[in-house]
Amino acid sequence: MRGTPRRPATLVPGQSASGLVITSGNFQTIQGFRESTAANLMSEQQFDWEPLLGLSASTDIGMRRSNNQDNYSVSLASDLDEWMHRGHLLIVADGMGAHAAGELASKMAVDNVTHAYGKHHEMSPPDRMRAAIDEANGKIHERGESNSDFHNMGTTCSALLLLPHGAIAGHVGDSRIYRWRDGVLHQLTFDHSLVWELQETGKLTEEEIDANAVPKNVITRSLGPSGGVEIDIEGPFAVEVGDKYLICSDGLTGRVGDEELAATLSALSPEQATTFLVDLANLRGGPDNITIVVAEIRDSQLASASHQLEPLLSGVPTLTREPLNPLLLIATLVCALLALAMLATQHYGIAIASVILAVVGAGLVGYHFIDPMQPDPVPLSHRNRLGRGPHREWQVDTAEPLARRLAQMLQSGRQNVEARGWVVDWGEFDRSFQCGIKLLDRGNAGQALSEFANAIHHLADECGQRMRSDPSDTWIGT
């Protein structure tokens, strides 16, 4: 059912000529895509990325919205050779606008960024990323200006590119890209929100943020409202085996804290993490759409340290000219000869006109061979990166604090449901909950968190529709 929390499936890619476009999703998970395209996938040669790259994605309508304005796209290279040249591209977009404008804007963002990145082969990857996002902005703006129903529609866009050289983030808005590594969660992107901008300039304190002195949902940049937009490109960040990347809309981060995200990524697989985080955000009220993409580096073939490569370049000149038209050269010579002939016969008016045309033609010919002045490209590395990220980090050594909080949340959640007299099959819930308690008592917090995640999913699955129809804001504590 649309909007009901669902368990995403492990990714099994299908092939296309311009790279492996798995899906651009709205109202569906990767599982739904696999079911709807199974017949096509069976007939195509597939490269199995799963041993190298764990991947899971889901978008959910939430508990309070009537439509889903989020979209995501997962585009994988067709094989290792293509990955060496174009990488994997993962995108999340959160749309804004009345009627269906927000949904359209986010769909246009993921589709156009994916398409434009694939076609700009002459550019280096970071330049391709910037050009693709800029091109998507132009198309969204043009569509908004052409239809009053879509006027000022906009969308965030957070795109992660996984390359042999490392990870590159392209970003506009307040959706986020995180990296979890060795107990530390790094936020690779800067929120283009009023809160973050004021804090960056020293005009807002932590105490004022905690007191909600400034609304947290006011963003300062998005694709669509203006013909031009400033785009953040960050990276390349070194990629290591065990890294987990999370791309998400603010429907998740508005309800789940950063320390909880870190603990979740440390203990759960991409599939479990995606389902658990959607369920947790929904059971805490789910006031917004929730979109999540999680990727895990599982093999050294995808680690940047395992490749000896020329550095990525940023700002590579791309200006090219068409070949010199021989007609221009012929016309210039004809005008010069005509000028000489007219001077010899004292037809000075025609001679002057011929001289002017010959000079203009000679100028055009000369300009064709002059190299344009462009800045030299900048070589990039993990020590010489674009942007200033990571922008924030959180140290989380163990999942135990989150597991213990979840145990308390599950107890209160069950009491909340029973107080309303709802008839629920608690069998699976109790089995997972009791198993989690035993594991927690034995000091195995990671497996306990996995069991508690199963219990939360059962609660959301059993009671989701009734919770949506109830005005209560939160069904499970923070």
C-alpha cells in the first residue's frame, strides 16, 4: 500500500546503454521496481554489484501528508570498467510547491541530473556533476515559468557520486549526505537553511537553536525558483571498505537524531537500516515525506586507495570551436582581391567596402586560431578537495544507548496502542522484543538493535493505517 512502511530489497541491477539506471522512485521502494521490471531484467546480462556494494532505498509518504513530494534515483555503472569512468550516481530530492508542483520538481531533478551527468562525457566528474545540477535547475525553472500552477516550484537535490578516485557530493538545499566510518558519522553536506546560514555567520547560538528561535524548515537555496543557483560540490572524499553512506530528505532528520543515525548505520545492514529509519520516523509522528538511500562499500575494488589513477581535475576547459568553414576563407580572399581590382580601376567606394569585408573576414579567421583565456584546471585529491566538508561529525562508539532507548520506546509504544483498545497480533512483536532484551543483557547491542528494529517494523505494519487516521502526533518516544 502506498505510504505504508515496507522492507526494501537488496539491489539487483538491470543494464542500460548509458549506465545502469535502477530507478527514480516516488511511492515505491527498490523492491517495487524489481517486481515491476523482473521480466526485462531476466533477459539482460547483469553485473552483480551486491558482493561489492550493498544498497537499499525507500521513499515513504509519512503519516500526515496527502502526497509524496520526494523522489530518488539510483544509477549504477553497467560493469567495473564503466564504473572506472563514470562511477555510481545516487540522488535524493525533496520537492516544494502547491498542487503537484513539488512532486514534479523533485522528479525533474533526479531525472535530469541523471541524464545530464551521463551525456557530458567531455567533462571531468566534478564538473559533470555541477553542470548536470545546473542544467536540471534551468529546466525546472523554465517549467515553473511556463505554467502558473507550477510557478516558484522548487526542490532540494543531494547527489552522491562514488568513483575510483573517491566520493563526490553535489548539493543544493537541506537534504543531507552522511558517511559513517569507524564509529564516526560525518555530514558531508552543508544545510542551505536559515538556521545553518545564521549559525555560520555567528548570528545564532546553540541555545537559540534549541529554543526554536528560527524555524528549521526555511531553506535558502533550491533548484527551480531562480534561473541560476549556487551549487556546492564537495570532495573527493576517500572511500574505504566498510564505509556506509546515507542520503536522505529532512523527513528523516527532522525526527531521528544524528547519534541515532550513527548507531543505526553501525549495527544494521543497508536493508535493515532503511526500513528501521522509515518506521522510527513514522512512529514519531511522520509529519513529512521520508526518503532514504543507503550504500555500503563491501569490497576493496571500490575503495579509492586500491587504484593508482591520475588525479581528478576541476575546471577542465570545455570550450571547443567548430572546424573553420572554408567558405569564410574563400570569401575573405575574394573581398581582398576585389578591393585591389577596384583600387586599380579607381572605383573607390566599392574598394573601401571590399576592404572592410576583407578585414572582418580576416578577423574571424584569426580569432578561430586564438586559444581562449581560461583558468588552468585544478588537480584534486583527498587532501586537496572541493568544498569545506565534512561539516559536522558525531562519535558513536556503540549501539547500546540506542538499543536501550528503543527497549523503553517499544514498551511505551505497546502501552499506547493497548490504551486505545486496538486488537493487534503481538506474537511477532513479543518474540523480537524478548530476544532483543536477552541480547542486550548479554552485551550484544548490535544484534539487540536488529531485533528491536524488527519489533518496531511489526508495530508500524500492524498499526500504521490506524495511526494515520488518529490525530496523535507521536506513537513512540524519543
